[in-house]
Amino acid sequence: MSERESLTKIILMEDNEYIKKKKTELTENIKTSEEELKELRKMCKHTDVQVKNTNHESGAAHLRRVCSVCGAVFGFPSNDELRESGYMPK
């Protein structure tokens, strides 16, 4: 193996270590943020719930009942809620 190939291999190893370390940091930050958001949602009174389009894990959009303050999702709206929100004719 030439000196250049050895140097390239070392750089790639260092890049991989940096990427791995950064991924771990970001994953931990996401977990911490999700925990904080969960606590905030527990504190919220959910006084303003609206019908909104939300994205499902599959990529499909769903109409859901969502707190406009904390963003918590409460399930599917009733037909009356759909009418009041303009998603169904009155």
C-alpha cells in the first residue's frame, strides 16, 4: 500500500469516526427534545383544538384533531368537527 493510499485510509477512518460521533450526539439531542416535548404536552391544557392535516409514517396525510398550542394529536375528528372546519359541506 502506498503512502497516499495509507493517508486516504486514515482520513476515511477519521471521517467515519466523526460521522459516528456526530450521529450519536444528534440522536441523543433528538431523544432529549422528544422527552421535553412530551413533558410540555402533559402541562398543556389543550384549550384550542383544531382539525388539521397531519403526515402519517407511511407518508399519507390524515385529518386529525390537533392542539394548536402544543401540537399534540388527539385522534380523528367527528363529522361535525369536519363540517365546522370546512372539510365537509354543511
